[in-house]
Amino acid sequence: MSVERTVTIVPEAGLHARPAAAFVEAVNDHEAEVSAGQPGDDLVQAGSMIAVTSLGVGQGDELRLVADGPDAAAVLDELEDILTTPEEELSA
Amino acid sequence: MADRTLHGTGATPRSGLGTVVWYDPEVTLPDPEDVTVDRDAESEQFAAAVETARAELESERAATADRVGEDEAAVFDAHIQFLEDPTIEDAVETSIADGLPAANAVDDAFGEHIEQFEGMDGRMAERADDLRDVRDRLLRVLTDSERVTLGQVPEGSVVLAERLTPSDTAQLDPDTVAGFATVTGGRTSHAAIFARSLALPAVVGVGDALDDVAEGAEVVVDGDAGTLLVGPDEDEREAAAADTGAAVVEEAVETTDGHHVEVAANVGRPEELSAAADRGADGVGLFRTEFLFLDRESPPSEDEQYEAVREALDTFPDGRVVVRTLDIGGDKRIPYLDLPEEENPFLGERGIRRSLDPDSGLFATQLRALLRAAADGAGELNVMFPLVASVEELESALDAVDSAAADLDDRGVAYERPSLGVMIETPGAVFVADELAARVDFLSIGTNDLTQYVMAADRENERVGDLHDPTYPGVVRAIHRTVEQAHAADAWVGMCGEMAGDPDLTELLVGLGLDELSMSAVTIPDVKTEVSETEYSTASERADDARLAATRSAVQTTIQDT
């Protein structure tokens, strides 16, 4: 069963560089298929750094996340955490 | 004069002299027509190359975190994710299955995305550099190319390159490399930020003219002027060779006869805080708050400002952080604040003038954020008001602090009154320094504006650039008078203009009695070293000569006569 959630991006850099790396790593650490995109737009593969970066999502933008698989709920929790933590508090 | 002078953007106020070593990371790809491809072998090679590249990235990440800082190391996390991107992996495997060698498959797979990012603007375009960096790393492993190791260039090399990626700069050893210059890049490029954090002489964005500089040529990288001098003359070589910089001094410094002088950093963005601490700053002597208001569509909230100041205070738990309240107007403009067009903005509505009216709402928000941070932050918060010209303005600002405290009382929020101070930047403030000092805890002399206003010479107008010099007696006497009046009122007095960061002027400033010198992080070690080699009693005598001197050349004689 797929679950979905829409999150507003907090890190100043948006979904780039460090937040993006943490985001993609979290996706690939879980047993779930995750896709992401701005509400109303096509979704892309969330486990691809290139795809996630090219979304061009900045601070204050909304991101829609859809997850499917045994870890679906857990991965969304972790992704929401990453997307709502200011960059300077994100432990590397 | 040098044979040729190339112009770019200076990344660090430092000069270096050295011999050109060109860095060209390009690898030659096999011609797919010439090779017979064993699909399974190519596929295995690709997987192995990804493993090797990952191991390299992890070790470079660790080395960078150790040598430069966690912020600079974070880019390698992004590279690891690009390296293992499933889109790339799928594309490479498909190409290999179609009969392409692994190296060509990698080149194609990355090439498509590099082009895609290059077509976008700003931050996205920078991702093209990251992808290029990851591609080149993989290709090097796959083609078994000798890596042009930047870590092993001879001592005294000036590295020239089209661009330097984070992986490249991570290998540069600032103790052996004399500097670098690149064809592309701006002040905020990876390479420029890296250079600044290590105080390495660097000029970026020189353009194609750089390509004509020959391997082995002698050059001076002047990161202050933003120039590359090809074939420098004797004077230029000596000047650059002498600009080596001192070792970082962690502890507080005093003169040989035991007079303490605080050496602090000017900070304009939060990411400069850790660099300042690394360069041995005792604290922050000027925390500019404008960054909080720039590049956005509406002013920052009280909480956002509170967080930013907290971060500064927590970076210097045993030190002092002097925050300047919002200083806009003049040449600093912010779209949503609707600044008026003025005939002469430097003599117009700027600094505290705007904060009292029409920006009193913003000012109140900022003061509440500061008072809250003073209670919660680790370091000692000090707050100062810019461009004060009269006692009336100071009194209004102090009233605003009282109102902010009253508001927080009403809200039942914890706060503390920070130490308060006034920036001395106008002749008007110099003449009433005694009255100002009697009402606050400290004064801080902003020499860039003070020189501009005392000498009536526009900072930005090169035609009067010669007059914009703080060693004119008019400015030296204004500084002396300010220090004397502050001390008579039991206030401490600091300096946060560019003059404070010039090691040649340290003895004069210590002699004039400045209690604190604040500067851009790069020159902190040099000034700390100067302070600890100065004898206070001698410096005071020399400073007396300087403040009694009639001409700039007479002032300079007292400085050079060591």
C-alpha cells in the first residue's frame, strides 16, 4: 500500500548539496520505492541524486513524497525530518 | 612592472609568488571502434571502478573534514550520491550491453546530465561541476590514468586550471602550494571559498587569457587586487614573497610588556564563523546582520534572527560577539524595504537613521531577537548602533532597547540586556565621543566610513582614492580623540574597519590605546603576532608622534621607523 505526504522545505539550500545527499541516502537505506515531486508535477525517482537535484526545489517550496513497500511509513518520517531540519543542524 | 597583468576576481586578500604548474585532469577515452568489448568484463570493471571511486571519496571526505571543516567536506556526500545514482548505473549498463566500453558508457551517461544542468541557472549550474568531477574520477579509475596529483606538485607552485573542483582543492596542500588561478569561477565558487578558509592566495574567473600563461612561468597571484602578474619585476616579487602570513595563534595575546589587546573577526555570513574561530579569533568584533535581510522577499522573523545570533554566540562560548544592528542605505540596498532614491546616499538615510524611522518596526524586532539571544547564547553579546552622528540618535536607540525589553516582559519571555555600544564613523560622533561614551559600554571605530567622512572622499571614487587613507593626520587624530574620550568615561574602544586588519598599522593602533582590533579572518594570525611582538610603552610614544604629525608622510615615518 502506498502512503504519501507533502512537506515544506526548511533548509536554506533547498533540496541541494548536503540536504539532498542525506535525502537520497535515506531513501536508499530503506526497503521502499519512493518518488518525489512538486505538487501537481510529475514524480521522479527519489533514490536518484540527479533526479532529486534537478527538481530544483528551494527553501519554502512544497515537496510531495509517495512511498510504497514495507518501510514506507518509516522512510517518510525520516525524509520529513531531513526536509524540515535547518541545514546547520543536519549532522553530516 | 610585470610583463603582463591578467585580471580576475580575488578570492583571498593574500599574495603568493611561484612557478606555474598547469593542472589538466582530462582523460583520453578509448575509441570504441578499436576495441572488442567483453560485455561481462566491462560491466565488472564499471562496478569495481564505482567501488574504488567511493573509497577515494570517503577518504577525501575525512581528510577535508579534518583539514578544512565539516561544511566543506559535505560536498563529498553529494558526490557519493551522484556516483551511485541508479539513473547513471542503468544508462551505463545499457550502453555496455549495446557494446560500448565502460569508460565511453560512463562519459555518455554523465554527459547528458551535465548538459542538462549547465542549461539551468545559478545553484543548478554548479551541480554540473559536481557531476563533471564524479565523471572524471570514474574515468581516471577506468582508464587507469596516472592521476595528476595536485597533492604532489613541487613546493612553490602556482596551480593554473580551467576550474578546480572540490576533489581537486581537497588535495592542495596550503603549506606547499603558493596559490592558484582559474579560468572560471566567482567569489562564491567552491575553489574561492576553499582558498579563503585556508588563506591561500587565489584569483578566480581570469578568463581565457589564462590559457596563454606558459608552464614554468614565474607569476604572482595577488588575491587582494584580483590580478595575476606574469613575469613580475623585482619589487612585485619581493612584495609577494614577503606576504607569507603568520601561524595561527589560538590564545589571547598581549604586548611584550603585558598589555592585552583583543583580536576579533569581522563576520558577514554565518558560514564565516567557524573559519574565524579556526584562524584564532578571540571573538567577533563586527557581526553584520544584513545577510539576514538579503536575497529574500520579506524581512526575517524574530526567531530567525535569534537563531543566527545564537549560532554566533555559541561559536565563541568564552568570547565576545559584537552585533551591529541593521545597516542599510548608502550603497547597501534591499528591494522590499523601498529605499528612497537619494541625490547623495552616503549622506542620506542610512544606518541608525533608518532604524529610528521609517524602519522602527524592523529595529524593534531585531532588538527583541538580540535581547533573547543575550540570555540564551554561550558567549557575551554586545550590540552596537551604526552611523550615529548625535547624542539624540543614541538616546532614541536606547529607548528602543527599553521598549523591546518591556515587550518581552509582557510576553513573559526570558531576555538579558546586552552591553551596548556606538560605532564611531562620523565626525559628529567623534566630537561628542565623551557624551556618547558616558551613555554606553563601548565605542567601535569604523575606519572605512570614518575616513570617507573625515576626508570627504568617496570610498568608491578612484579619483579621490589617494585621500581615502586612514594615515592622514585628520583621521589619526579622530581615532586618538575617540580612544581618549572613551577611556575617560570607562568605556572600552575597538576598531572594525580595514585599518584594523593591516599588520603594518598594528603598532600604531595598539599605541593609540585601542582595546580591540577586529578584521577579516585572514589577517588575524598576522595581527596577533604583531601585537605579541609590540612593546606597549614604545608603541605609545610612537603613537604620540603620529598624532602630533602634521602630514601623512610624517605619520607614515613614525610607522615605518621600526
